[in-house]
Amino acid sequence: MMNIKILAFGIAKDIFGGSTISIELDENATTKQLKTQLETAYPRLKQLASYMVAVNNEYADDAGLITEHDEIAVIPPVSGG
Amino acid sequence: MNTQIEIHTEPLNVQSCIDWIMSPHSGGIDVFIGTVRDMTKGKTVVCLEFEAYNQMAIKEMEKIAQQAFDNWPVQKILIHHRTGVLAVGEIPVIIAVSAAHRAAAFEACRYIIDTLKETVPIWKKEVFEDGEVWVAAHP
């Protein structure tokens, strides 16, 4: 298992109750597995219009692998400008 | 440098953006200024709160600028975005594009603001008299 720190922004901060959370994730988990685990722990994520995961400042595919020292962020629908 | 991409916590300065983008090689400069509107769907807006994932937001804005350079003959691109609490009338975003001829500047500027709103990790919360809402969060 690996302990992953996740950054939250916008409404994800409200859903997580803070700007960072930590979760235990299987070694070599995919982004999809991370999302499934997050949605189980924080069901309100499923009510969002959509959300993305960013790994090391890039939008990640569901199949992408996550490793322990990656910078992971949950990106709810953006609304800048 | 032909791009200037920044996120500021202090008020944006329109004149300094124009000063940076001006060039004797340009025949036209297009400047888009986003401003905080006083109403959303009939409700009075008290203020907006902007939050950014700074490092990634800069990276995404750099990608958009590169796409604009790839698609239009433009010379310089400036994108400044503000974060924090903004009152009605304040400026969350300034985009400035220079080109030899105006069509490219207009089209690239439009592309940059439209794409920024879709891909750049920046969020705004609308604060009303009776509550607040993260824009676009829910269907």
C-alpha cells in the first residue's frame, strides 16, 4: 500500500472538508481506481457535473498509474475567466 | 519573451498589460478584460472568490498560448489572471494579443479566453446575499 496526499480545489475542498487529504492506495493503482476509492469515501463527488484528476500538474487518463511521490489533485469543473 | 502569463493576488493593471504588448511590429492589439458583473440569473452578486491551482494553471495557460501561436500569425500573448476576493467591477482576467493584422489578434484572443474557461484549473465562487455557489460545479 502507499499513502497518497491529494490536493483539493474549489468545491472539492468543501467535499473533503479541507485542502488536502491522505488516502491509502494499492501500489500501482490507476487514476480510475483512485477515483472509485474517493467516490466511496466522499459520495458527493458523484454529484458533480464532472471532475478530473491531475497527476504532476497534467490532466490524467483513467488508465494512468499513480506512484507514491506524484503530486495528485482533484479538479472539479473549472470556472476561471 | 513573446508571452507573459501570470497569476496575481493584487489588482490587475490594464495599462501595464498594454505597455507590455505594444510593439512597433504590430498593426493591431486586441485586449479582453473580464469584469465582475453585479447580477447572475437575476440575483445580486456581492463578490466573487477566485482560487487557482497556480502551478498547473500557469502550465495550462502556456499550452493555450502555444496553440494560439500555432494557429494564428500573432506576435505576443499576455494572460493575467487574478485570485482572491473580487468586488463588482473588478478585473479577474486580462488577455492581450498583438499581431501584424487585426483578424489574427481578434481570433486568437477569443480562442484564448474561451479555452481558458474550459481547461485552466481556476475556480470561482459566487457570493450572493443569501448564500454562495461554486460556478459550474453541479449539472
